[in-house]
Amino acid sequence: MTQTLETPATSDDMAQLARLRKAYEAMRAEIGRVVIGQDAVVEELLIAIFARGHCILVGVPGLAKTLLVSTLSKTLSLSFKRIQFTPDLMPADITGTEIIQEDPITKERKFVFLRGPLFANMILADEINRTPPKTQAALLEAMQEHRVTIGGQSHRLAEPFFVLATQNPIEQEGTYPLPEAQLDRFMFMVNVGYPTADEELAIMKATTGGGHVELNETLTATEIIALQEIVRRVPVGDHVFRYALALTRATRPDEPEAPKFVRECVGWGAGPRASQYLILGAKARAALHGRNYATTEDVAIAALPVLRHRIVTNFNAEAEGMTPDKIVQKLIDTTPKPTEPRR
């Protein structure tokens, strides 16, 4: 396997990476003043944001999913809208609609577009699986193209633009599971688990008394866009590209490189977007940690949130208790990592 060293970083690149690292630490510190624990969740969320990706957080009620997103929005100088998805929500309720308005002087009537809550930098799509597919689909164009089309007219969304959705995995009645095509638009699916005993004790003490935490803004929209560009410029060696490709292709049961447990338990594997997001996730993680190069370890850490929602298991997997997470973890454990070149 061919391995290449990345282009040496310039002094300006290193200064920009140091700036990103400092901003990352400041954001984590501000979020930590409100959200106790969930360190891995916070990191994955920030990786997705700086990689220009959307994120879906999955967990049972009461695990601070909504609090985490709203707290993050307060640390950024960005416009923020929360949309509570319900069974009666219509597409126009989130994208906006055209109304007839009369000019008070000329008395001429014309259509005027009233913007919906999608027109913000950061969107919290709360309980996204509680709204019908028609409304879920209204997010597709916004997530992919950063625009909405109403009455034949396209309207650009503000940059940067993120959709951070939450989903409850245990309530099936009255919910509409997201189709694979829409799940694929999310860079990461982040599992939000229960806190540890010490963290839960700290949560109890922090939330049952008085007091209010005033958060400090750490970054503006212009700064976030500039830092996203820095992430894109992080070099990646051929060996890292090939490792990410090997992980993605190993999820596809029809590929010759797929291991036996994948052929037996997976009905449908991840597409090329997964390979792209593995690299972008690795770049973002490397940059947030102050490194000017991505490694195979960065790819491995990004693999679970990137791949878990892109694998469709079959009846054999259900019978053997093989969840998508277990399959991805087994792939990480069994896929050989190329040796990192010396720097």
C-alpha cells in the first residue's frame, strides 16, 4: 500500500490551527458550565459542525440532548431556531410560505415570501421522527443545498447552516422513522447515553438549586466559516484515504472484501458519502486537537457515528443480537490499519 507524507504546514497554517484549537477548548469549557459529562457527545457534535456536517442525536428522554444543542447555540454568535416536530407539522411551517400583500400606496397586490424558522444558522429539529415524511422531506433540500424552493423561487439560507436533530429511539407509536435517504444526509448519528453515577449526582446538585449561568460567545459566523476552511485544508495521506475506503467497502455484503459476519448480518451497506464523511471527520478531529495531519486513528474514532446509521441489518443480525454499532466496532477491530509514516 502506498503511503505519502502530507505537505509540510506553513507557519500561517499552524497559527490558524492553534486558533482553532483555542476556540475548541473555549467552546468545550462554556458548554461544560451547563452540560455535565457527555464529553464524547460534545466532541462529536463539534467535529460535525467544523466539518460542515449535520448531526442527529439519539437517546432516551432526559439526557440533555436539547439542552446541549441550545447551549452550543448560545456559545456561538449565530441565529438559532428550535422547531418542535409534531404529527400535524406541515412543510410550510418550517420553510415559510407566500402570502398576498397589498401595497398601501399603489394598492397593487403581490406575493410576498414569509420566511419560516429554517432561515437561521443553527436549527434544532427536536424529535424529528415525530413528524410525517412530507415534512421530514422538506429538510432534504435545505440540508443538502442550503436553500429552499417556494413557488418556483429558490431562497438561499444563511451561512453557516447546521441541522442538529434529536430523536427518541424507544417510542415507536406515533413516530415516523427517518428513511435511509434522509439519514444519509446526516454526517453523524450520535448516541447519547446515560451519565455515570458521579455525573448524575453532579447534575442533581446543579439543577435543583437556584442560579443562572450566563454563557460567553466564543465565535462569530465569519470566524466559523474561516475555521471550516482550515479543516478542509488539513492534509490526508494516501494510507488514511485507503483505510477509510476499506472500512466503508467492508460494510457492503456484496463486495469481495466484506468479512463473513457482514455478509451474514448486513442487508445493505454504507455508500460513498460515508467515505467522504470519514475523511472530513478525521480532518476536523485532527484540526480541533491542533494537528496539521489526519491519522487512521482519527478515521477509526469517526467510524461509529458515521457508519451506524448507514448500515441496514437483516433477520440474521437480529437473531444473533448484532446491532449496527457492534458490526461497525467489529470492523474497526478487524480491519488492518496501515502503519503511519514517520513525520
